[in-house]
Amino acid sequence: MYKIIIFAALFLASTSVYGQAGQFFDAPFGGGIGYVPAWYIPNVDPINTQLTQIGMPELSTSGFYSSGIAGFLYIGFVKNLRIGGMGFGGCLSSSQTVDNINREAVYTLSGGGVTIEYTLPFIKNMGLSVGAIIGAGSMNLELYRNTGDFSWGGMWEELSDPNISSESYYGKLRNHYWMVTPTLNFDYPVYRFVLLRLGVGYQLTFADEWTADNDQPVSGIPSDLNGNAFFIQSGIFVGFFSF
């Protein structure tokens, strides 16, 4: 889905830029697509509180690595303005095996959307851009407990017969949300066709909705367990870039 957003944004803007590129050499123009690894630091304290109570290791509070794809294109009829899109995803996990019982908690954060940025005009030969990502995402928490002993027939038998006791457990919580993410990106063109990026941002989420397992409603979620997160981003892009 995120790749479709990126390529759609680039295609819609391309007719206005490349047909008139020669008129806009006094402002940044061009565009490209690239890989954007990042380090996200969400609040996982409510999860760690529960993990500690049941004797499991905590999730890392220093953040996690995420990978993603982004693209942008300067729209020639508005100097210094570029539009594009991006998508990302990453996870944290905690696991433990006691008396042959495996327990694991997996936290996942992902999202994507349209990017709108303005490149500051007083900086030459490189780009310093302020903007935002507007889109949607999800935060998942998956909980597992099992002995690692599974069979095709046994799983169906457990599903059909409520009298069968099992050591296996699986639960999933999902938080769907909309997001607005202010960003600040520094872009340095190594050559006209390769660009390096370093940036920061803060993901702000709203209109979120929690569900459990097969989209069933769930109550009692801590109010501070959400998709808000600070992140540091890097990236390498290929395309054509003029600052």
C-alpha cells in the first residue's frame, strides 16, 4: 500500500516538473526514491509493567530499528515545495522459556502516508526541509505461550472441542490510528543522482481504535499506550537532485 502511495504522488507531480524543469534552476527541483532506515522510540512502559509482573524480560526502552521506503518530487509551480510518500515498520520482542513453556511478547509499529515538505531557500547546494507526514498506521502487541509441540490435526481439535485443555495461548491487540508527523530533514546530494539523508521527526497519533484478536472490541487499555514516538531517520535516494 505504501509503495502505491509513493508512486502515485510522484506520478501526479511529474508532469508539472519535468516539462518545465529548465525554468526552475533558481530553486531545488528533481526527486527520487530511496531506502529510509530509522530508529523509533515509543513509550512501552505500560507493556513493561505487565511483563515485569509475570516475570518476563522487559522490552527495550531505548527504541528499535525500522526500515522503510520513501520518495519525493519537487513541484515546479511552487518553488521549494516537494511532495511524496513513505512507509515504515519495525518491532521489539521479549521472550522466555521456563519448564519447556515458551512465552513471547512482540510489539510492532508501522505506518505510512503522504509527505509535504518545504526546503529552506537560503541554504544552497544541499537541502534543509521542514514538513510533515500525513497518514495512518497501526501498533500491534502479540502474546504467545506454548510448548512448541503442534500438529495440524491437533490444532483443529483444540478449536472444535472446548473441553480440551491446552498449554497454547495466542492473543493479539491492535491499535489503528491516524497520524500527523512533523519532520526536519537534511539532504546532501553526493552526485546529481544520489542523495543522502539525515532527519528527525515526532509521530503524533489521533482517532485511534483498539481491537483484540479477530477485530473484537477491547477495554482497559492504558491511556499512555499509543503510537506517539520520536524518531531519527537516515536514507539513501536515487533519482535526480538539484539544490
